[in-house]
Amino acid sequence: MSANPFTIVTNDPTAAVKTGVGRHEMKEDDGGALAPTKVWLDEVGIVAEIGRGISDPNITYFASYNTNGVKCYIYPNAAGTGIVVSATQP
């Protein structure tokens, strides 16, 4: 059973994640090259992320996972009239 914000979990090394203020929220990257800027987590792992492209750092992408567990990058097209969804980071 997972904890809620009012539960005190003892003798559990993951207690801060399960009961802390930032539970299920996000972590901020330290600004390292090619790393996502924001990452949303849950007990299973990464849910989604926001970051900059590798080949074009002017592109800001949102990434989430499809039903097969493949990370998909979502970002606006060059004309700004639609979106691109790709398994390759921009």
C-alpha cells in the first residue's frame, strides 16, 4: 500500500519520496549538457520530462512513454502549425 501525505512511513529508505512535500512532483536538473530540465517521477520511475533538443537546442520538447514503453518526444514543427512526435530526440 502506498503512502499518502498524512502517512508516516518508518524504516523505509524511500519514505521521503512517498511522504515528502515534492511527492510525485518533479526534480530539476542541474543544467548539465543534453539532460532534461524537468522530470516527473512516481514510484515506478520517470513519467515525463521537458528538455531542449540535441541537434537543435532552440527546440523545447515534452517526452512521455507510449504503450510499448518507448520514449516519445513531442515538439512543435518548424512552421508552428502542428506537432511532431518522434522516438528520436530533436
